[in-house]
Amino acid sequence: MSDLLRTPERRTCERCGRVEHYEDGVWRADGVGDLYCIHEWDIDGAFVPVKRESTPAAEEC
């Protein structure tokens, strides 16, 4: 059995619209966004971090 642990590749703040991409093990921002925002990321229960060989992931990011 060879399960694959996935991470989101992109996330967006639902409050200020800041967009970040996951590269080389760190989140990288496309822009600053709102300096004082307490970010509310759009990653929720629909994202399935473990993808089994026989079961397709619920959502591809």
C-alpha cells in the first residue's frame, strides 16, 4: 500500500483576498494583502490530504 500525503498547492484568504502558493516546502505570497488581516484561509473539510492508490481524492488543488 502506497498512500500519498498531499498538501494544498494554493490558498486564498477569504477576508482580504491574499493568494499564496506552496513551493519548496513553504508558502509564498503573490502579494502582501491586508497588513492587519488575521487570515481566514479557504482550506476546509473538502480537501482530502491523504490520497490512496485505489481511491481518487475528493478535490484536486
